[in-house]
Amino acid sequence: MGTNPIADEPVRKRIGAGAFVLIDKPRGPSSHQVTAWVRDLLGVERAGHAGTLDPNVSGLLWIGVGPGLKLLPMLLEFPKHYVGVLEFHGEVGPPQLARVLAEFTGPIYQTPPVRSAVRRERRVRRIHRLAVIERRGPTVLFDVRADSGTYVRTLAVDVGDALGVGAHLVELRRVGTGPFEEKDAVSLAQLADARALADQGDGARLLRLLHPISEVWKEFPQVVLRAGAAGAVAHGANLARGGIASISRPFSRGARVALIDASGSLIATGTALYDSAQAEDVEKGWVIDSDRVFADPRLYRLGWRERDRATTQPQG
């Protein structure tokens, strides 16, 4: 814990097991600054956020603490929902606008802006919905649902260029991330009030604001491991086909998955090296690359029997 740890034991246990706070970020501060404030309010040494919002953008910002930091890459997989305002620099008729918005719905190419924190490589992002909510002259209130990593500011400029008049983004708010919406978020002031109550001996409100990490990993395909494989993965091994007892739902190659034991406890997260259907036919090698271990390896037996060893190590 940090220099001002929380005394309430249930809250301390939740943080120790890994937790997230879904903050309704205001316009003004950077995502890093908001994360630092949450870190100090929770009395922890480290906190991290998933899905950076520019200082002048408001809305949902996931902040993780404890083992929740390891799950931040999974949060980045969630598609995002935004409401924004753009302004055209010239006349645009309704039929023209409808046609271009339809053209930008689906997979599109984007290059991150110059000031982006990621490498500026052209990449594909999918726009699931792009629609007008309301329009007043050159100003349009719009709704967009898109893959994580989509630059909406760039999207607004590209739409204006496609219409031949130019456009810029006036305002933007993130109103959804994966299955979570504005109603699930909390303001910094509300978090500070909950911390003050916890210091007075009532940690119930603060506990409600701390989402357990299971709320995140249960949104992804879950792979149930056989006993021998569970022990191996808990000690850092990758997963071969024989170590899979069952899967919760199909997944594609490259998908993020949760690796769990028979009791439903999270052991690790990983990346699928094959589609789930193809994985059933893989006789040699790994089918899932395990990347982050959450389980205490001391709780899992490492001494495989020969039959178990064959299910957790590649052959040949």
C-alpha cells in the first residue's frame, strides 16, 4: 500500500486481490493525472489506466490497482462507444453525409496522430456504427462505436476530407467501453467521498466502487484446464491441446482468453495461437501462449504424472 493506506479490511483485501475503478474523467486533466489522483485516493503505490483519453476528452477511464494492472491489456480489447460533436467547414447535404458515413462504417485504415503514444503505422480498425444524432447547420452531434484504438479525431477529419469540405472534432465523450456504460462510472469527487467514509470506518461505499478483476476476465472466452495443466500454467508454462478440459465459447486466433481451473479461479491470461475449432486437431506444440500468471503457484502441484505431462508440453 502507499503512504496513506486504507484501514478498512474488506477494501484492502479487494485491492490486494486486484481491482478496477471506472472513472468518469472530466475535461482538463490528462489520463495520467487522473490515474495519479486515484492512486493517492486509494493509498496504493501503483495504478495504471487502459485507453488514454486526451485532456479535452471526457468519459469512461478504467484504472487498475494491485493484480488488476496485469489485466489492463484485456481492457484495451473492449470496443469503445463515443458521442461527439464535429463541425464541417463547408456545405454538406444530408444525402452526401449519409453516403459518406456509410462508407466509413466497417473496416477502415488509420494512421495514429503525430502526438500519439504508439508507433505511427497504418492499421485497420472497424467502425461498428457511425450515425448522426442531431444536426444544426455545419455542426453535427454523432454517435460512433468502434474497435479499441480508433482515433475519433482522425475519423472526423477523414470524413470531412471525403466530403471535400474539411471538418474538425469540437468535443468528444466516451460513454461506453465493452459492456460497461456511464451508469457504471464514478466521478473523482464521489471516489474521494467514499475514501473519506472508509477512513471513518465505513468502507462499504468504496468497496462497491472497486470492481473485482473477475468482472473483466469473465467477459472473455474461458478455457478450463485439466489438473496437470493448471499446475503447469500456474508455474509459467504455455498450454497444449491436451491440457484443455473445456471452453466457454469459441474464439479466434489472436484472441485474448482467460485460463481457469476446475473451480473457476483465474490462473493466467493468454493469447490463442489457433482458432478454438482448429486447436482440437493440434497434436504437437502450444495452442495458447500464456502471458500473465495470476494464481499463486504454491497452491498448484507441479509434479505431473507422465499422463499429465503429455497434456501440458509439446511433443516432438
